[in-house]
Amino acid sequence: MDNSLKTISLDTMIDRHIGAIGTPKRDAFENELRIDLLGQAVKEARLERQLTQQQLGELVGVQKAQISKVEISIKNSRFETILKVFEALGARVYFNVELNERQFAYSHSHF
């Protein structure tokens, strides 16, 4: 019995278990990762500003629990709330929307 371990790249594992790039299942997986990273960005910016969830909630006008939800899973948060959170943190928000190979850029900052 061979007990040696084989090394496989993360990309290979994702391709094998989620699907290849461009497949609907893989696209959904990649989008979910991006959304989770947005919540992590909120948390990191809050900590960098040395704010508690309670303090950030007060700046935004929401309860501490809402800030916690945004940081854990931004999927169930209102876009307006997310923009207010980044605004309270003094962060600029940029994103691109692509439709029929045309790009639409959006930026939001409040300084």
C-alpha cells in the first residue's frame, strides 16, 4: 500500500470538484468568493480604523448585528448599507459592470 501523498494545485482541485473556468458552476463559485472578500475588506478597514462593530454601526446608522452580518456574509446585505459602511470607513468603492462586451464603471467616494 502506497502511503505517499500527491501534490495537486488548488486550481486543479477546483477544476475537478467545482468545474472548469467559464462553466456556470465555476462562475457562481468565483462570484461567491468575490462577495466574501468584500465582507473581509469591510472587517479589515474597520480594524485599521480601530473601530468596533458597535462604533461603525453608529456611524452608519445600523445596529452592531448588521455590521457583523456584513463582515461574515455580505450576500444578505443591502447594497445601500454596504456603500454607507465603506463611506463611514473613508473608503472609495470602484466596480465594473460588463454588458455585451461594453464596460460600465462605477465609483463611489465621499470625502
